[in-house]
Amino acid sequence: MKIRTLGRHIKESGKSIARNGWMTFASISAVTVTLLLVGVFYVILMNLNEVATSIEKDVSIKVLVDTTAGETEREDLLNKLKKMDKIESIIFSSKEQELDELITSFGDEGDLFKELYEERNPLNDAFIIKTKDPIDTMEVAKQIETFDYVYKVNYGKGEVEKLFNVIDASRNVGLALIIGLLFTAIFLISNTIKITINSRRKEIEIMRLVGATNGFIRWPFFLEGLWLGILGSIIPITLIAFLYKEVYSYIQPKLEGHFIRLLEFTPFIYEVSGLILGLGCLIGTLGSLLSVRKFLKV
Amino acid sequence: MITMKEVYKRYPNGVVAANGIDIQIDQGEFVYVVGASGAGKSTFIKMMYREEKPTSGQIIVNGVDITKLKNSKVPLFRRNIGVVFQDFKLLPKLTVYENIAFALEVIEESPRVTKKKVMEVLELVNLKHKARMFPNELSGGEQQRVSIARSIVNSPLVVIADEPTGNLDPDTSWEIMRIFEEINARGTTVIMATHNKEIVNTKKHRVIAIENGLIVRDEQRGDYGYEN
């Protein structure tokens, strides 16, 4: 294509956008609403994913060693655990350490335990185990339960399973919602552009009559869709960036010291903006090309 | 120039608009196509520039069998044919000049050549002084002259006109006819479907009469042959 022709197409697409004021507004609104929803879902989904990953990483198994076990039996147990290949790390925590932790976790009231249990510590020595893949937690825990001198195995029975289920479900639901929204948007845009094209039927008819190729006719519509997509993504990008900055600076300080965290404002917001802009262009051009198709049948 | 062999056209609703048409039109001819409304004139004409495809049969235009033409090649084929309609088909938001230049713009002609050619045809249809006006500022006859100018700006081998004087008063119709004859005199084939008895009977040319999708009469320097 000649540069002059491209210039003509750009000019034509711009003219059409300006000429079809209300229709342009309707199309841009459709893109804006969709992208805003998709953007918000995406931000929530990605943060949920981040939280889920950090929770997954934090899932551990606590093996309480039977109080009747002596040092040799404890060593035997440790060796047995070390031989399991699904285990990543084993940390030993003596019953004294366990008591200290308990006391600290209760804050001021912890002193009560201190007085009560200083003489006779009722807690067990423990091994804190992390599996290589969090999903193996349950299987490994059940295996360890059968070992000798194991008093109890704690891994948040039931809750871990529930957590994994919730994470999986929310990922799938979010993804399905985003895909559904995108299709709705393409449909909406192709319909709005179809209305604007109807008024330009004559122009297309004449173009075909004087020998314009389909590609030549399609170009201005393609560009028009592109502009609608770009214009429609401005508000979602601005709004999401602004809101995420607010939410991030409000929530993140509260999460300090916890193992969960939100995705950092940058570079995450660039990723989101890029995605919104890309999707805007995609649904704009796709919607536009879909609607011009039926006018180009010879 | 244009040859139709055993051409049939049946529309999906069952209407048969061409019922075995055989015709040969040579380069440089001036042909009237006459017949009552619904006789199949428009289909006959539309098949010549591939707006309609026949159900069966062969249509050869300028050596190319256009019934076998790929859809993607149709635009290139159309560049050799000028088409004029009863309702002018001008773009209301473009000036006279722009409407004509539009036909060259879409085939990516250079601005220099475009300007030269548009000025030439404006001269031919005698509308140079109205180049900057918009279609709604022109009379019906002037609009049709713009439409004719657009159809010939690309120097086509053939101009096809579907009732070009149908919306015009007698005086204006004669002016349009004068332009078609001038175009024809320059060597361009002109095919004109018309209901204008006076023109056909006065400006004698070949007459093809169509009834029920069939050519019932084909005479050199013929008469209109119907009562309006």
C-alpha cells in the first residue's frame, strides 16, 4: 500500500469517528465498560493468585515427636524423614522452642503459661517440614502418620484441601468471566459499528462499483475499530491505575510482617495497562471487521 | 466486447430473469436495452458488470469469462466498466470534484493524474464551473452529469447505464443523451437500458428488446417498439 493511501485511510477513519458522534460514543462506552470490568477482574485474579502462591508456599507439616522417644529414636525418625524425596526441608524445633513460641504468640498473657509450665513442659519436640510441591502436603503427612514415635501430624487437615479448591475455583471462574466479557464486547462493538456502517452503505456500494478492492474498503474500518479500542482503553487504564495505587497503599502496610502480599504497583500496573490497551485494540478491530464483512460480499 | 452464451438466471425466490440469452455486442457500439418493467433488463445489465452472477451460461467481457472470475478479481474487472444509475449514486458529503476523484482515489491513482483526468471529464459534461459544489446544490440533470463523469473518468472500455434519464425532464434527458453520444463517438461502448421512447426513436441505434428474460428483438437502428 502506498503511504498516500495509508494517509487517506487514516484521514477517512478519523472523519468517520468525528461524523458518527453518538455511535462513536456508544462504541467507546462499550469498550470502556468491558475493559474496566476485565481490568478489575484481572487485577483481582492476579493478586488472588499471588496470595494463593504465598499461602501455598507457607503450608507446612508439623510432626510432633512422641514424648516417650529418646534421642536415638528421634534421630531414627529424622533419618526416615530425610529419605522421603518429596520433602524439601526439615527444621527441628525442640519443646523448649515450641513453648517460647507459644508464650510469644500469646503476648502479655503468655506469662501465665510461663509460670504454669516452666517446671514441666507438656509440649512435644517437633519437626517442621515443607514439601517440594505444596500439593503433596496431604500425601506426605499421611505417610508420616504411620511412622514410629510420631505423636501427631498437623497440616491444617481439611483446610489445606479447602484452600486449594477455593484457589483453583476462583482462578477458573475469573478466567471464564474475562473470556465471556471479551466476547460480549466484540459483539457489542460489531453491532454499534454495523449501525454506523449502515449509513455508509452507499459509500461502500460506490467504492465497489468503481473497482475498490475489499482490502481498500476494509482499511478505514479496521483503523476506526483500532481508534475506538484505543480511546476506549484510556478511562479503564487511568481508573485502574489510580484505584490500584490507592488500594495498594492502603492494604499493603497492613500486610507487612505477614507472609501474604499484593503485587507491587510497578511493574504490575504496566502489565495491566498493556493488557487493557492490547485487548481494546483487539476487540475494536475484530468487532469492526466482523461488521464490515457482510457488505463486502460480491 | 461482450458476449453472452446460453445465459440463465433464476433468483432464489423462483423468478427467472434470464431465460437463455445469447448476445454479442462489439466494441464501439451504442445499444439500447428496452422492455417493460420486470422483463429482465436490469438483471441483463447487472450480469455484465458482475453485480449478478448467472445461474448458468457464459459471459465474456473483454476476453474474460466473468462467470468464472474469482471474487477477489472482480474489483480489477470493474475498473474497465463505467456504470451510471437512475438515482445517480453520488456521495452527498463530497463535492462534485471529490465525487469524481473518488473513483480514481480508490484505485490509488496519483493526485496529479487524478486532477488532470477529473478536469477533462468535467469539461466533457460541462460542469467545470460547479466543481466545488455539493450534489444537493445541483439539479437532477447536473447530478446525473457528475455521475456520468465519474463513470468515464477511468477511461473504461464500456459504459453501462441503467435508465439514466428515468428521473429527468425531457430537456435534461437530451443533454444526457448528447453526452453519451459524445462518449460513444470517442470509441467507448455504451449500453443503455431505457424507457425513453422519444430518445430511442429519434437517436437511432441498435435496440435489444427483452421480455420474460428473453431477447425478443435485436435490430440495428431499431425503434422503441412499445407504447409507454
